[in-house]
Amino acid sequence: MAGQDEIKEKIEKLRAEINRHNRLYYIQDNPEISDAEYDSLMQELKRQEDENPQFLTPDSPTQRVGAEPLEAFGVVDHPYPLLSLGNAFSDEDLMAWYNRTLKLLGNRAFDFVCEPKIDGLAVALTYINGQLVTGATRGDGLRGENITQNLRTIRSIPLSVPNAPARFEVRGEVYMPKSGFLKLNKEREVEEQPLFANPRNAAAGSVRQLDSRITAKRPLDTFIYMLGYVEGQATPATHWEALEQMKAWGFKTNPRNQRCKNIEEVMAYFQKWKEERESLPYEADGVVIKLNQKNIQDELGDVGREPRWAIAYKPPAVQATTKLLNIGISVGRTGTLNPTAELEPVAVGGVTIKNASLHNEDDIRRKDIRIGDTVVVQRAGEVIPEVVGPVKEKRTDKEVEFDLLKAIYSQEKGRPACPECGGEVVKPEGEVMYYCSNAACPAQAQLRIEHFASKGAMDIRGVGENISALLYDKGLAKNVADLYYLKAEQLAELEKMGEKSAQNIINAIETSKTRPLARLIFALGIKHVGDEMAEILTNEFRSIENLSQASRERLLDISTVGHKIADSIIAFFKEEDNLKILQRLKEAGVKMEETTVKAQNLPWAGKEFVVTGRLENFTRQEAEAKIKELGGAAKDSVTRKTDYVVYGADPGSKKTKAESLGITLLTENDFLKMIEEANS
Ligand code: IVH
């Protein structure tokens, strides 16, 4: 057995290695290894720590998964208040600030640092002896909430800083990248959870979770923009040097930060930012301009809660007013009746808007939005345009209050009816949305086909929004099972479809038959079952057959399944039409069960193999498939963690490396024998 010191050293080495890759990936955006290699390093560290818990430390990279939920957040006193910023909305505002500053400073020389103003939430991180001890929100500036547990889950925040001064505090912004925000909202839409209005709300909502395991799953990132204070080392003389220092400590600073010599350069920076704004991977609502010299900052001091030495320069908000012509109802994939504003076209921040979201009827009532109103519409970055509210001064008394049930009332049927199919409309208790209850509703059916074929589901390339609609309209696919009975000739008859594209689609449909079960479950579009839930259900039931027969109690036994989800699954499998669709999918050869056996029960579980050189009885792919089939992992490169190297003719450097590391070498014959043993 390895000695304690040796183990400790090994663990520390692994941590240093992982931290280095963390920095490369999360901070420098320049990874050196694949995700799979990174995962295997983490697994190795986790295994070592599990076996040697005496060496587990809170700053280990394994400790970012979140902890037990809190009852409430504690309070943190900020030793130096977290200030806010004054605003400039025009060049005139900016010049007024600049001239005031000049006056106060006489002819003293200074320069500026310009930074994007990140739209997230401010946090203060305190490190003592190089360890992150407290992470806090801004709160009222003097006292914030202790959200250390949550911040620890964010990968770009270092848990420890080697060679750090005795104590220091950095400040920065926690934000959600646009891409992460869109993905999160998409998942929430599928799971029918309320959507976040914008990345800032999403970041704030994620960071203020009492259960940090939820925070850990959210795509959060940081930019550190200020050194609060430092003890045991001199304070940098300029803000720029502070940024450099923090970067050297391992914090993520914004690469778009820039020093500017004079106010003209500042204005040019702002113009450039405005041009780039849309293409930045995060939301920024302006530029922060800071005087660089620390002694000058101190001299200028604050007014109220705002420093005189910094200002936020923002373009005016992208809002506009227009007329709300009508409120239409569109039907979503799961049957939700979504109220949508039909607007007199209006330009908002360079884009012409004709429709905007109105969320739900309660929201319309709360905001007192009426048809015919002049309304304020807003476009915030990536978000669908929304109606902010009415301009009540412009009312003429001709405006009409919106009543969803009246709007969809059918004279013919003598009841409210789905605008697409005339189906009955229901509003489940406790929900804000109305639903069309007709399982065969064409609007839903078409969207269901689109969802089924989408990338995260069965991934049938070529079947997107347009083709799904065409297939449905032409009667070629009324439901998802019909896809598997399509013929290339039928497809080729569709508008703008060549023979080649038709064949490609047929091939893509064929390929999709063997997608993992979790994808199929997700693709079915069961209400409240998103991709994560589909994975969970797959692990539990391993086949559609088993899932379809699960009782409500059995479903509720799963810790992540609540009543809403359980009821929805039960309802799905009760529906005759759904059962028919499943039967036809099965007959078409779509895989309905998970065929990979749970890896831990297999003979080679946990073992890593590398195959090199020419084998006689297998191609390399075949050998690797065999390894995986028996629960082992097939890797490309030899590392200390490799258990076996299988070699054939002309093995090359991998064999040499294995020899130097003392790894067990297997000839093809040895390998065959091992397979035989494993199978016996
Ligand atoms: S410096 C005394 N720099 O803007 C200066 N703030 O209204 C304090 N913010 O609460 C802030 N990006 O959350 C600074 N590069 C940046 C920033 C930034 C975003 C936020 C911060 C602060 C708010 C000020």
C-alpha cells in the first residue's frame, strides 16, 4: 500500500493539475484537454478522496457540486461599502462628469480604464490565507447575504489562491452567458417552469437559491472588476495594476477592459462597445469608466453612494411606444394557449417589431394592458420582445379589456374553443396557463413533430420547423410515428425538395431509430418531462414498456419526481392515441429500451484500456467496442491511469510509454483470453 505522504502528494498533484485545466477552460477559454480527459481526472481525484477522506479539503475541485440546503442566508457586513454608479446617457452627460472631475483635480494627470458593464449581480469575495471564506451579495451596500456555498459552485471563482496576501477582497459580477440563458429557458419551457425574463434575473435567481446544488447546475460565470482591499501586501497604485494582480491570482477579468489616455479614447471605446454589444457572449448594458490612479480615486471620494471617480455610460434603453392592435392566441406544443401582442410595427433599437410576448392572462390583468392601448414595448438583448405596460395618459376610453375565454369563445360550439382545432380548453388548478385538451390538436401535433426531430431529441437532420409543418399540412406525417413510414418519393414531391435531400432525410430518420432511450423519452414531449427528467426515468425504468406501466406511487418514489410530473406521465400513457403511436414506433424498429447494461455490474468496470498497433482478429474499433461492452473504458492515450495496453503489430510509442510507466501489456492472445474469462 502506498504511504500516506505519497497519497497526499498524489492528491495534491491531481488537484493542481485539475485547477490548471479549470483555469485554461473557464478563465482563459483555451482548454488543452478534452472534456472526457478532464472528467477522468476528476473521477480519479474523487476516487482518491473517497478512499482517503483524511485528505479531503474544502478547496478541492471536487467540492463544487453544492451542499445541503440552507434554512436562510446569513448576513455579511461589508468592511467597505459596495457602491453603485452614477449614469451618463449621452456624450453631454459624460463631458459634464469629465469637466467636473477636471475642475476638482486642477492640472493633475490621470488616465482611464474602460470596462463593459456586465448585467448580472455584484458579489464580494473574501480570501483569508489564500482560501475563499466568504462570498456575499451587495445587499444594501453595507450588509449583504452570505451566499458562499452557492458561489463556490461557480468554476471561474478560485476556491484557493496560491501565494496570496494574508487577506483580501475582490468584487465582481456574477452573470449568465447568453447561450446558457437561452438553453436554460428552453429546458424550463419543456418542463413548463416559469421562464426567466433575462440573463440578469436568471443569474440572480440562480445565486439566491438556498439549495446550492441547484446553483451548481446553472451556467454561471464571473468577471472580477475591482480589488476591494488587500492586507499583507501593498495596494496597487492604479486600477489597471489591480486588474492585472487579480488576473495573476487566478480570477477572471474581462479581456475587453482597456486603458484610455483621454476622454476621446473613452468615447471611441464606447462607440466600439456599442457596435460589438450584440455579438458579445454576455449581456452588458453600458460601459463603466474609472479613473485609473488610486490616489486620485481616494482624493475624489464619494457622493452619497456613488464614487466621483467612476461613471456608467449607457445607451438609452431600447424601448418604444406603439399601438396594441389585438391580442392573438397561439397554441404551444404542449397545448398552452399563449397570448401574443399584435402591434403596429415599430422600430426598437434597429429591429422592427410586430409581435411581442404577453406571458399570460394574469400578467395582462396585473399590468392593466388593454386592446387599443398605446403600449411601451421593450427589446432586451436576446429576449423575445415584451410589452412592458400601457401608457395610460393616451387612453381614449375605447380600449377593451382582454378576456381570454371570451376571445376564444366559439358561437358554434357554445363554449371557449382552441383557436386551432376547436378543442376544449382547460385551466389546471394552480397554473396560470390555459390549455387545449385535444391530443390531436394540429397546432400541437406539428410542433410535436418538430420537437421530436430536434437536436436534443431524436436529432433527425433536415426535419426542422418548415419541413415539420409541410409534412403535417400535406398529410404525410400527422404524428411522430408517421415519420418512420415515409418514402423518399413522397418527400421528393414536397416543394423545393430535391431527390438528394429527400434521401438524406430518409437516412436521418433511419439513423434515429437507435437513439438512446432517454432521447426518445424526451422526444415524446410528455408534459413536464425535460431532458434531465428523461435521463432519470431511463435509469429507473430502462424501457418504454416499464415506464408505461409504472404506477403513480412508483413514480413518486423517485426523489426528483413530484405530483405534477407523475400525473403527467400517467396521463400520457393512458391516452389511446399515444399508445398507438408508441406501438407504431416499435413496429418501425425504433429502439424502446436501454441496451447498455449499467456499467458498474460489468466485469471490466473501472478499467482503462488503450489499444495500439494492428490486431489480427479485430479492427481497433471492434476491440474498443468489445472493451466497452464489458464495462471498460477505451482511451486514446496512455497515462498513469491506464490499466492495460493491448498491442498488435507495429505498436509504436504507446507501448514504449506503457513500459516506462509499468502498465500491464497484453498481446492479442492475452486480450482474447481475458475476454473469454470475462464472458464465462
Ligand atoms: S465598478 C464603485 N465595474 O454595476 C464602482 N461595476 O451600478 C463599483 N457592474 O453594482 C462598481 N460591471 O454590479 C463596476 N465593470 C464593472 C461592472 C460593474 C457591472 C455593476 C456592479 C455594480 C453596478 C453599479
